[in-house]
Amino acid sequence: MGHSVTVWDQRSEFEVTKDWNGIDQVVLRVPRGASARVSLFGGQVISWRNERGEEQLFTSSKAIFKPPKAMRGGIQICFPQFGNCGSLEQHGFARNRMWSIDNDPPPLHQHNDNDKVFVDLLLKPSEDDMKCWPHHFEFRLRVSLTMTGDLTLTSRIRNINGKPFGFSFAYHSYFSVSDISEVRIEGLETLDYLDNLCERERFTEQGDAITFENEVDRVYLSSPNVVAVLDHEKKRTFVIRKEGLPDVVVWNPWEKKSKSMVDLGDEEYKQMLCVDAASIERSINLKPGEEWKGQMEICSVPSTYCSDNLGGI
């Protein structure tokens, strides 16, 4: 992986390496063997492995690991928009910019930081960013890994402008699954959703759980703070907990769209599912000096833990 250096502070240990393009990556490890890898390009989590070394995030075999576009997979930071509208690039510019390691972040007021390994990243707008989105902001991202291997992303966006601004946001998360036909999502039953395949028409979810037989591209609205992705074949469940993010995006491109995407294998839709903690329907609005915080925690547990009671995990 090239040159590496171990960085210490009072709270955490992480390793900084360079990828084959010379871009810094941060590797977080805990004693039991779980790990996470974060690229400073996009502040993107590109790997999350459990204590057995099994990769839990999907990355396409055709992914392009090179700027100026985000790599297909992992967890992408979508800010200041989700989707494609106006003069901004699709899903905003945060996932296509170089971040820096933030060595002096304000306190997060979190407890038990000694039980985590984490890194703090910082993004500020460039002159080019200001031309297409003229707002001064500071975006602080903490990526942390608990001793049991749970992954948490905490975003704080502060308006240091002289005027208010609004934005949408998503943690665009690619989960690795055994077979999309064997996967279901629990926790989104009876909710309204916007269907991006029907010009964002609003529908109400009718199923007991969400299963997959064709392309899905939906934004579930006002969702509960705990959602589960159950993988029947692997007998594994991803539990997603979120704060400050009322919506959930569910996306799988299925066969036809996969064949039109240069950075996704024709059959790879079977091994991936995007379930994003997001705020899309209503803009997040910040007055000068105000700060927003949004958090997503994901853990992987045996499916028998949570098929009956999501709240009891």
C-alpha cells in the first residue's frame, strides 16, 4: 500500500497510508481484528471488515479508484445535495473533494471515546466550490470503530456564512450481500416513499418487509431511527441506527441499469444494496453560526438477534 505512518493522540491510534494514486487513507483497527479504511478523497469509507476479516461493504470490481469521481462502493458523503439538480455535480461535491485530517476538532460531547478508535476529518469550500454553491461552511466528519467492530459516522456542518443556507444530505452506503433476492429490509413498513422511477411520485409501502425482484430507487420518509437489512443466506443482519436523518434511501440498479454503468459489473447488482441514512425531502436550514449534526451507526449481528425486535438490539 506504500508509505505509512502511525499517528497517536490521547484518544486513538490510527495509521495513515497512501493508495496507488498517492492519496492518503486512514486505517482504523481494534484489538479483536475489526478494521475500517477511510480515503481522504471524499472522506469516503472504502472498507469495513469484521473481526474475521470479512468485508461488509460492497465495492465494484470495476470501481475507478481515481479522482475526479467517487469510487463505486463503500460509504459516500452526499452534500450539499442528494441526486442531480441545478449546477452542482450529482450528489454534491463533498464526495469528490480532498479532505484533511482535523487535528483540533471541537468536542463532540460523546461518552466512552476510550472505547473507540476514530479519526476526525475536515472539509472547507474551495474557490471553485464557492462559485457553484456560494456558502461558507465547515464540515467535520468523525469516523469511529468500537472495540466490537461497530462503525459510526458523525457529521457536523456549521454555517460560518453571513447568510442562511439549506442543503440535503445522505450517507450513501453500499452494503455487501450474498444475493439481493435473499435480502429484506425491516423497519420501513407502512411508510410513505418517493419513487425516483416514477418521477418522485409518492406511494405508501404495502409490504411487511421490503424485498427485491427488480430495480428499486426510493426515498422513505419520516422513518424510524433503527432499520435492519437481513441477509438470509449469510444469516447476517446489518442494523442501522441514525440521528438527525429522517429519511432512508433504498437503491438497487438491477440488471438493465447495471449494464449501462461503466463502473459496475453486469451481475454485481446481486451482491450489493444501498440503504442510506439521509435528509432529502425537507432541506436542512442553517442560520449564520448554527451547526447541524447527523449520525449513522451500523453494526453486523447474527440474524436471529433482531428479526423479532429491532429496538431490543
